[in-house]
Amino acid sequence: MKRKNIRIIENPYQDISEGDYQIEKRRLQVELLKIQQWLIRKELSLVIIFEGRDAAGKGSTIKRFTENLIPANFAIHALGVPTQSESKYWFRRYESLFPKPGHIAFFDRSWYSRALIEPTMGY
């Protein structure tokens, strides 16, 4: 029987200092701002969906994404319980909130709601 060589790969971010973290976060936020400015110039739109369990940090992550963006050109949507009409035509619920050209829409989606609450309640 041949044995495979197993390599253990070190996590390069395991020992990142606070200063290095802040520098990298700033660099990435500048890149997001460049993307936003490009979307505005090209009159394109972008939808970003954060989906996860409750208290998974979706809201905090969205806050980090948006803290240096141009406020007039993005929106954050956290959808609650769907109406009767939205239950039948679920995509329209999202489609009505899609960003217009030059804008970004962030969706804060609870996995808990989609996977457990909505099917249980018949949404």
C-alpha cells in the first residue's frame, strides 16, 4: 500500500497583528471603493448576498464592506416575513430591491429564516 504525502499548510493569517489587519482591511476597502466608482461610471449594478445563520456576523461584515463606500450609491436590505403575494412570487420580492445602475445592493439573508421558518410556516 502506497502512502500519500500529507502536507500541513499553515494558516498565513493565524498570527496577523492588529496593525497588519488594519492595513489589509484598508487596502481591501479601497478596492471596493474602486469597484463602486467603476459601477457608477459604467452605469452597472451589483447585488451582494450575505447568507448565514442568525448571529453569524453578516451584519458586521456588511458594515465593514460599506464603511468607506459612497453612501448614496448602496443600500442594505434585510427582509422580514414575506407577504401572501411575496410567498407566491418569491423572486419579485428581491427583484423589486435590485439596485439601479451605478448602485450596489447588499442583502442580509438569514439562513435560519430561509431553511427553517419559511418552509415550516408555508412561505
